[in-house]
Amino acid sequence: MILGCAVLLTDAGANAYANYVLDVRPGITAGRVGQAVITFLTLVLCAAAPRLWPWLRGSRSRWRILGRGRSKAQVS
């Protein structure tokens, strides 16, 4: 999850540099539209990462989030 956020952040930054600094054409270009899509995906993933993290850890904490996990009183 952290690697995905880092890759998308660096990709969005590199695309922004290429589309707004190196490309001097004014207006909307295909590269700028693609950069906007990557930026949107980056924001969505970075915002969702804290909520998705327990699901990717492989622990039982995800079941407690759903209210399906056993409590210590039920185990004994």
C-alpha cells in the first residue's frame, strides 16, 4: 500500500513537471488530461490507504472492524 502511494505520487509529480514545465503548449492536451487522472487516482488511494491497511496486513483486525471477530470472552 505504501509503495503504491509512493509510486503514484512520484508519477503524478513527474507528469506534472513534464506537462506544465517542459510542454509549453497552452490549453488542454492529452498529457494534461492523463496527468489529471493520475493525480485523482493518487488522491483516492492516499485517502483510502488508512482504511484499507488492516485488510492488507493479513491480521484478524479486519474481522473486528466488521464486528465478526471473536472476543477473548468467546474464545475461552
